[in-house]
Amino acid sequence: MKTYLVTGGAGFIGSNYIHYMFRKYGDAIRIINVDALTYAGNPENLADLEENPNYTFVKADICDAEAIRKIFAENEIDRVVHFAAESHVDRSIKDPAVFVKTNVLGTLNMLNGAKEAWELPDGSFKEGKKFLHVSTDEVYGSLSEDGGYFYETTPYDPHSPYSASKASSDFLVKAYMDTYRFPANITNCSNNYGPYQFPEKLIPLIINNALQGKTLPVYGDGKNVRDWLFVEDHCKGIDMVQEKGKLFETYNIGGHNEKQNIEIVKIIIDTLREMLPEEDPRREHLTYDLIHYVTDRKGHDRRYAIAPDKIKAEVGWYPETKFEDGIKKTIAWYFDHQDWMEHVTSGAYQSYYADMYEGR
Ligand code: NAD
Ligand code: DAU
């Protein structure tokens, strides 16, 4: 039985990954989830696993060397899947320091914990151990509107404090692979969407606001392009890279699904109107009049687009969910989990929203 150490498993992608892995492997795996439960971490995302004897939750900060060492000492960890990070670009623009601490120093601490546990006296590593560092396409910078893609060979050119911190963490993982032959992979994925995403990010924020008849904030001219991938396809890619990828390699993950932000907002409005019953009073307000153009994000990257050729050719990965289906599934999930949305938007979210959007 393999034991996985997942960091940041109470967040959006991490919780989807843990669900995906138990659906796929059942009780053939064990998962230990280490998460500090910041504003973005929500134990409710994994409430259904509380009774699962193969699942353990440890509340700890990935920067806490002792706590991480203890987990490695007490468990024979086979795989590390490292999601934990500060992940929101707008927050990084307001307060970069915590991004450097968690994303750079936290990653260094995770690398050291795994290295110490897995390294043999001759400097090689125990057979079969693997560390997967989950990273982002934002490390490659920004593409022009009229073409080009991010390949694994594209030079790093991060612009925001968030992407700079992720780029630094990628370089640390690369340094450990090159210097120590530390058994790792890096994946750089495009924008994810799906259940359990915190409503500071575009898609859940727009769904939540639209359902409440609130204005829908669109930054700048709304024509920035992101390459959207259903979160389960990302989870499948991570698992396939660990099982079928070549060690020490980087793989880009994305499904050629580029959309301008304004298209996304309009698709959400149209889909919500289709899905709400005729008699639902919220339908009346669901028009494009809710769209409100606001001051642009500072240093806003224009376009991201992944070339997934390498992961397709070497690992056999391809995305299974078409955007038309994924967005419906996603909206249906937020419909069915309005209590989840209420819980995460009470308290601190209100002041975050006011600070980020009021008078913008
Ligand atoms: P998220 O913000 O939803 O979740 C982050 C999780 O990490 C939370 O559970 C939080 O509590 C935890 N965490 C934060 N700081 C911690 C610390 N110091 N110690 C322990 N736990 C801590 O993020 P997400 O969107 O799920 O992203 C997960 C990873 O995937 C990140 O590394 C991100 O850079 C990367 N990524 C995200 C996307 C995307 O579209 N969301 C795309 C590509 C890559
Ligand atoms: O590309 C992968 C990255 O995708 C991940 O590494 C990040 O963790 C993740 O947050 C995401 O970053 P983005 O900045 O692209 O995502 P966000 O949802 O914040 O914004 C998507 C686009 O929508 C972006 O161009 C900004 C715009 N936007 C966002 C918000 C929150 C708006 O127009 N209005 C908004 O209110």
C-alpha cells in the first residue's frame, strides 16, 4: 500500500485530488493531508472522509520543519504531492511577503523533509520515492493575443509576486533534482475550475455574485485570456505524471481551452439562466447588465495558453471534460452546495471583498 503525503489538501485542487485518488484507488492507498487551514483551507471540503481509516489530517504549517520531520519520521511516505501555497494573484499584489514565506520557504522545507527521510548513506534515494511539485503556467509570463504557447522549454518570466514566488519554488525543486538527483517532477498547469474553489477566483466569484444579483466585476477590457481546465483533469494529470512520467521532468498540463474573461462571464450568465427554473425570481436579474468593468489588475498578464504536447506524448494524458460540460457541472455543484458558499463567504470574506472591489 502506497502512502501519500499531500500538502494543501484542504484547498481547491488538493481536496479534489484527494477525492479523485480515493475514487480511483479505494483502500489501496493511504493519504496524509497536511494543511495549515489558512482562509483558503476548508475541512468541510473533505468532511466525507472523516471516518475513512486510510485518511489522516494533520494541521500544520509547511514552514514548520519539526512538524514536517515528524510526519516523515512516523510514516513511510512513498509519494509527496505538494499543493500548499498562497494562490491568489490579487492578494500577492497587496501583500507579497506571505507568498515568499509559504511558496518559497515552505517548498524548501518540504524538499528538506523528503530528502532527509529518503536519502541513503551513499547519497542515492530509496527506491520508488517521488515528490511532485504542483506549479502554474504563470511562471512563463504572458503571451501576446495573436499566438504562441507555453512549452516546457519556454523561459521563465514571472510578473506578479505570486508567479515570482512559484517560479522560485520551481527553481528550488529543479536545483534539488540537479544537485542531489532528488526524485521529483514538476507540473505547470493552466487555470483550473470546478467544485470547492474559493470565491476570490473568477468563476466561483461570478457564479456567487450572479446568483445574488450583485454586479459582476470584470478587470480592464475583459479581453485577457486564460486556458481553462476542469480540475479533475488536472488531478488525473498529476497522478499520471507520478505513475508514468519520467523522473526529473517537467510537464505542462492544459487542454487548449482559451477563453477571454468576458466570454466566461457571459457563459456563466447564460448557463445560469438556462438552469434556473422559470419561476425562480433570480432569473429576472440575470442579464449582461450585471457586468461591471472595473480598474484593471496591476501588471495583468494578457494571455496564458499551454501546449500539452509533452504530457500527451510521454504520459498519455488528455483532458476528458469539455468546457461546455465542465462549466455546467461546476455551476450545478455550486447550486447544490449553497451552504458551502455561505460558510466560506461569511466573516473575513466580506472585508476581503470590500477591500478588493468597493469603489473600484
Ligand atoms: P488554494 O488557495 O485553494 O489552496 C491552498 C491550500 O494550501 C489551502 O488549503 C491552504 O490552507 C493551504 N496552505 C496555505 N499556506 C499553507 C502553509 N503555510 N502550510 C500548510 N498549508 C498551507 O489553492 P489551489 O487553487 O488549490 O492551488 C493549489 C496549488 O496548485 C498551488 O500550489 C497553486 O499554485 C497551484 N495551481 C493552481 C491553479 C489554479 O487554477 N487554482 C493552477 C495551476 C497551479
Ligand atoms: O494560470 C494558473 C493560475 O490561475 C493559478 O496559478 C492561480 O493560482 C490561479 O489563481 C489562477 O490565476 P488567475 O489570476 O488567472 O485567476 P483568477 O481567477 O484570479 O483570474 C482569472 C482572470 O479573471 C484574470 O485575467 C483576472 C480576471 N478577473 C478575476 C477576478 C477575481 C476579473 O476580471 N474579475 C475578478 O473579479
